[in-house]
Amino acid sequence: MSKLIGSKKATQFTESVIREMTRLNQLHGGVNLSQGFPDFAAPAVVKEAACAAIMADVNQYAVTWGTRSLRDAVAQQFTRRYGVPVIADEQVTVCCGATEAMMATMMAIIDPGDEVVIFEPFYENYGPDAILSGATPRYVALREPDWSFDPQELAAAFSNRTRAIILNTPNNPTGKVFTRDELGVIADLCRKWDAVAISDEIYEHIVYDGVRHVPIARLEGMAERTVTINSLSKTYSVTGWRVGWAIAPASLTGAIRKVHDFLTVGAAAPLQEAGVTALGLDESYYTELARGYQRRRDMLLEILERHHFTCYVPDGAYYIMTDIAGFGYRDDVAFARYLVKEVGVAAVPGSSFYIHAELGRTKLRFCFCKRDETLVEADRRLALLRPARTLA
Ligand SMILES: Cc1ncc(COP(=O)(O)O)c(C=O)c1O
């Protein structure tokens, strides 16, 4: 057999469906409500800080695990906001986005055959992350309409083979924000089985209707067994900058830093400087961010419901998961292709968030990190939407 083919690992997963939808959308000139990146401007002071850093010649490699100033800012913000002490020198690793922080963490702590618990539906990177790190995933369902999990099902997924659980709150794609009680159930299991919680909190500041985000590291005995992952991408609308970080106990940080070093050497030095400015923005920035997203959420909910989608109202993050059973299409992928080609709106087929694809066959995810004009244009195009049976 030819050796000019991908590795066994690389053939176990397909290209990202979300990014495929973005490409299809470009081809058909559609409105992109698939991939979660804002189409509005990042804060001016943050952009100015990046330009200033480049002009000041902060253009060479930064310290591999991140500039001291950004690590300090990350540690101080987490401690101030959540009362969890973080020592920048021992616990913070700056990476190329939350994506790399997650991959570096998994490669650093997982041995082949270790089990990792993953809630399903999940952010699509976690599947390939598990394969690339050699983990054996154990999936536990989050069930609509409120995306709650069955504590017994979760308990049954843990054993002494469990190395870690991946958590994402506020959650992509469901918009679920895990409650303190739910986190308590997860924390009990992590302590019982000596497992690590890897918590992706990239939508930390994007929460609605007075719902509060609780980091699992805040729960008793959890700071010493939690890796909290975050990034500049969503909070400051700079998804293309690729600056994120992991906050980990000192016992895991050395391994994460080594893997990170050999994967990427480091994140862009001038953008790390700008990250310090970003993290220094005052509280009103975060309040405004959440308020702006809540308004966009309500706008897209109204549009989608008027066009006959069944919507699961999100408490956080910037996505709306919908049910499309009423439109009568064969499945979610056929519907998503129809939507982008014939209607001109791109969304993500629900099955791409599930390992048990059948659970996503009547679902479609839309994002609302977009300008009002973009959402209004999507509304105009959705008027073309027809149930499958009326098509010739
Ligand atoms: C849950 C979640 N984690 C991580 C990422 C990627 O983050 P980053 O841009 O920092 O790599 C995304 C992007 O959509 C996401 O939704």
C-alpha cells in the first residue's frame, strides 16, 4: 500500500464542517451565520496597542509560555474576578488560541488509552483533539430542551481509566451555562476518580438574562485539578489573532509548556502586548459586550422563529441551536446545503456536533456574532425558504 497517504490518526476525522460551510458560503455569496467570528470591529484601543507594539519592535519570539505582562494580566483577572489564586509564573501558559491551549493540554496529560469524558453535543474540535492525543472518548448526552445531563449517566462514564473531562461553559453549540449544582456533580466525580477538569471558558463574558458564569476551578478542591482554557478571540472580537491561554495547577504546567513549545514555540509577541491592554479594559466593556450580544440574540431568535425554526434559547455564548424537523428535509446536511445554495444563508448541520450523528439530524446551528445589517439580510433571504415538499 502506498505510503503517500495520511496517518491512521489523520484519517479518523474529517475536515471541519463549519469551515466547509464558510467556504461554500463564499462560493454562493451567502450570509455566513455558520462560523463563529464577529463581522464587526474589535475595540480601537486594543487594535492601537497591537500597532504600537509592532512599531515599538516587539517583533521577535516572546518567552515560549507567554510574555510576563500577559501572564500577569491573565492571573490577576482570574483571581480578582473569581477569588481563585493564580501564580502567573507557575500556572499560566499563553498559546496560539484556545484551540492550541486545548490540544497542548490534552497531549500533555493524556496517555494512549486514557479515557476522556466529553459532553455531546460538543464543540467539534474536541473529537479530533481526543484522537490526536490518543484518548478514548466517553460521550455523555446533554439533552434538549434545557441541555441537562443525567447525573447517573455521567457517573457511569467515569472509572479509574478516566484521565479528564472536557467541559465547555458557556457552551457551544447549545448556549447552556452549567449551574453551580451541575458543576458540583462533575467536581465530585473528578475528585472521586482523581480526574482533571479541562474547562473551555472562552464565552465566559457572554451570558444573558442575569445568568452567571461559574468556573469549575472555583469549586472546593478543584483549582488543583482544573485546566481553565480561554482566549482573546471571543471576548475582544479578535478571532484571527490566535492568542489564548491555559491556567493549570503547577503540577501540570511544566508538561503543558513543553508540548506547547514544540507545537508552536509561542503566540504572536505584539498581539500578546495588545492582550494586556484588552484584559485591562474596565468592567463596562464586559457589561456592554453581554448587552450587545443579548440584543443580537433576541433579534435572531425573532427572525428564526418567524421563519418557523424551533429555537432553543441560549443562556450564553453566541449561537442558537434550532430544530428543523418541520421543514421536511432528508437530514441536517441536505438542509444546510439547500440553505446556503438556494436561500443564501450558511448555518452548521447539527450532526457535526455529535458522535451519534443521528441525534443531530434535525438540528441546525446559527451564530449571531454579526452586525444588525447582516442579520437583517439573513432575514430577507430566509423569506425564500420553502418546506421540502413544496419544491419541484
Ligand atoms: C468552545 C470553543 N472553544 C474554542 C474555540 C476556538 O478558540 P480560539 O479562537 O481561541 O482558538 C471556539 C471557537 O469557536 C469555541 O467555540
